[in-house]
Amino acid sequence: GYKQPTGNVQHTASPDLQPGYNQATGNVQHTVSPDLQPGYNQATGNVQHTASPDLQPGYNQATGNVQHTVSPDLQPGYNQATGNVQHTVSPDLQPGYNQATGNVQHTASPDLQPGYNQATGNVQHTASPDLQPGYNQDTGNFQCDITDEELAQFDMERLQTTDTSPQLNSPPHPPPSYSIIFDNLNFQVKTRHQTVNQQNTTYNWVNHLAVRDRVNPHHLPDQGSTKPLPDINLDEVLPTYETQMHYRSEVIALSTLVVTKYCKAFHIFKDVVVRHIPHMYSKVMAEKSEEVPLGLLFKDENVTG
């Protein structure tokens, strides 16, 4: 193993004697030469450990790519014009397909539905008016009145034929009534420094207002006198015994209010006395009065004429 140029002894075999020695590079390839390995490409000098793309299924020679899925033109629903794959059934194969619009109507066409109106293009879900009972073709309205034949089948005694509705000229309720109330308004203007021409002045005016009657008097009779004056009996105008007893009970109730308020000995009874005498208009009279101011009258009640 002695090498003369270097003067060294190589204990191993000379490279040119070892398997895999490359004379061009002077190297020893311990692995098999690429051109001896399966998949060696002589043009590129590379080794393809996988099968060549042109040998794999789905290889596209134009793009040099491998399509692992099936080509679109081989799949069901492939559209050659658009190059797309329709996974659903084509519209022209579905029921309700409209060739003119290209749309699919999932519901029945309007012209096939009951109640379709060809003139308007609308679907009437209800029966046409001319098919409903009581339809009048001349006026286009419905007559809900029953006929004489149908009326004869009813029990006439159970029908109310008397017209109890109020007349058009008469109001349904009587108009409200008002009471005019007058009250004196007196005040005096005093002058601090009085002179012959400047004295104290007293003003006497009148204030008046209208108060709505909480109890409407229209229900009271207004037909004049009931009988001539010579025919009236005194028992009819003088208070009777029942009237006197009713008046006495009211005076007792009013007197207890005064006694319990001003007499200290009766203060203990002020919580048990009757403070309001009940009557048929108690609820109405407890409401607040409606007042309408009518202004001042610059009139002096002490001056006549």
C-alpha cells in the first residue's frame, strides 16, 4: 500500500481499486451510482424516488401537474360550456323548471293554482266574489240582507221590528245646564297723602261665572201647572207628618256637627257623628265643580239706574 508520491503507506486498498471509484472526480461512491438506481432521470441527473408524474393516474401533460381527483370532464354533472361541475341535478331536469327565465319554481306555477287570475297574474286564495253568496254583479257589492223566502223560515216573534233608535234631529242626551253665579267684589284703595282731589276710593264691582249643574234638571217635568189654583188643597202644599219627621232627622245630624265642634264637653263624639247626610246624588255632588269665568262687571250694586 506504499504510495511513492507521498511516501505514505495506505493500509486500505487504493481508491481506484475500490468498488464505486469515480475516475473523473477521484471519489469513491459507497452507494450505487444514480444511473443504476430505479427512477434515475438522465436529463436532469436526479433520482425520482416516486413514480414519474407522467406515469401517475390523473397526470396533465399540458400543465405538468398531477390531479389526484378525477378530471371534471369525467365527473357526473360536468358542464363543458362553463367548465364547472354541478353536483346537483341540472335545473332543466328538475320539476318546475322554467325554460324562459332559467329559474326553478319549487311551488306549482301560478297558472296551475286554483284562483289564478290570468288578467292580473295574481292568485286569489279566497273564492272569487262572484262565487260568494250575496254577490251583486251590477254594483260589485255583497248584500248581506236575507231574502223573503229565508225570512219566512225564521220565528217572526223573536225578531224586534220596533225601531228604538233616536231621531236624527234629537240629541241622544240632553245638553248640560249651567247656573250663573254673581258675587260682589268690593275693595278700597287708600291714599297716603290725601288732598282735596285725591281721596280714598272704594270700588264695587261684580264678578260672575257659570257653574255646570252636576245634577241635570232636564228630567223634571216642565208642562206648566198641574191644576188650577182654586183646586189646590192645602194638604198638598203644606208639609205632612212624614216631611216633618224627615226634616227633624236632618236637623239632628246637622246639630251634632255644631255641638261636637264648639262644645268641649262633646269633643269625644266628633269622630262618631254623621258628617254627610247620604242621598241619591251623594256620589255626583262629591265631584269637583266645572266653572267657566265670565269676567267682571264694573257695576256698583249700590247705584241704581
